Amino acid sequence: MEKKWIYLLAVLISFSFINDKPAYQLFNEKGKKTNYKKLLKATEEADIILFGELHNNPINHWLQLELTKDVHQQINQEVVLGAEMFEADDQMIINEYLSGKYDYKTFAKEMKLWPNNKTDYQPLMDYALKYQLSFIATNIPRRYANMVYKDGFGPLNSLTDKGRQFIAPLPIAYDKDLPGYQKMVEMAGGHGGENLPKAQAIKDATMAHFILKNWKKGQTFIHYNGTYHSNNFEGISWYLNQEKGGLKIVTIAAVEQDQLDSLSAESIGIADFIICTPSTMTKTH
């Protein structure tokens, strides 16, 4: 009788796993299934963590907050946060908010915030507020990125010294043959021409610049960016290595698939860790 119940229990457990609906699955660079514990372990020696996200994916944002808390509380209390979603010319406003000078209502009025800020990025900002961590606005002001998209790098040379303090030092290194930039042109179908990847590059270079400007040895810098900005160890990662060799960088990418049993061939190798969520995942905006 006892064996019968043990067998039944085993069947029920197996059935529950078969019919489970996981919200995400982690894979390593080789496309093998892994888990959050191993991801957290990998951050122990990291100087910089590039957390690539799908901007409207709630699981990505939840994992960003959870990883941030765990790195800070379990791995290294010397943590600096930074994000693509905030532009360098708004850094003073962020600093004032984090110092308690005014509330979120004033902060939101003064900042150039993304539409999903309150649900997706403000929890990270407020974690920094609670524990008095630095939060760095790493992205180039969008007006300057638009200049590059329209007319290439040239117009940046006409910026005043005050304007240049919000972008990577000029001239930036630029390799138009990097696969990520070439794929961007291909996906755009010719729209934007050769200036489209240049606009992406000035963003990548600027984010890398402000990461390094605000990081020092012994700290862990966690940076949140669109996954395309760090996929395939290009983009921000490429510029970080151009500016300072020998960094330990852990990259995280994000993809969506119809099924989570295995990682699609095209996503294998795009990062140290890949977060795979169902294509049917609800969106934050």
C-alpha cells in the first residue's frame, strides 16, 4: 500500500512539472539551461554588470530589481546603479532627488522620463534612495543623438564645452562593420542610412563613458539598458573594453520565445546569461 502511495505521489509531482507554466528560463552563453543562483554567483567577481532588457517585459524588470537587491545585500555593498533610460543632462536632478530635496512628483515633472518609469525603473531609483546608492544617468541627451541620426558625427563638434560634458569624448571610436550595427541597418531596411548605426554608437560610447567615469575598483556597477546595446558583447561592452581593458564584465540578455524548453540557435552566445520569457508575456506599456 505504501509503495502505491509513493508511486502516486511521484506521478503527481511529474504531472505538475509537465504542466507548469514558468514565467522565464535562464540559459548560459552556450545555450544550456541554468538558474538564478548561478547568475548571482557569476556576479561575485564582476566589475560591471550589463543587464540587457526588453523595455516592456515585466519579468525583465522584476529580475533587475531582485538581482540588484541580491548583489547589494549578498555580494558587494559598494554598488553603483546606472541606466540608459536617464540622460546625462538630468544627473543633477537625480542627485537632488536621491539626497531627499524633493518628492517624486517634483522629480517626475523635472525629468525626461520614459512612459513606463513609475512601474519599471522607479523601483530601482527608489532602492537607490533607500540605501543611498549612486544612480547614474548614462545616456546621451536625445537631442544630440538625433543630430547624429540626421547628419552623422560632424555636428557634435559644434557643441559648446558645456554640451560636450554630456557625451563621450570626441572623436569616438567607431566600427561600422560590427555585426550588431550591420544588422541594425539591415533590419531598418535602409531607413536612417549609415547614420542609424552611428546614432546607436554614440549612445553606446556615451553609456560606456559614464559607467567608467562613475566606477572605481572594488565597486560593482549594475547598468540597465536595452538588450541590443550589449548583445553579442558589442555595443556598450565593446566601448568599455576600448576605453579600459581587463574589466570583468557580466552581460545579461533578454529574448522572448514561443517555448522555453530550449534556446533558439540565433540567441545562443549573445550574452553570458540569457533570460528567455514566453512570447505571450504581458507588457508594461
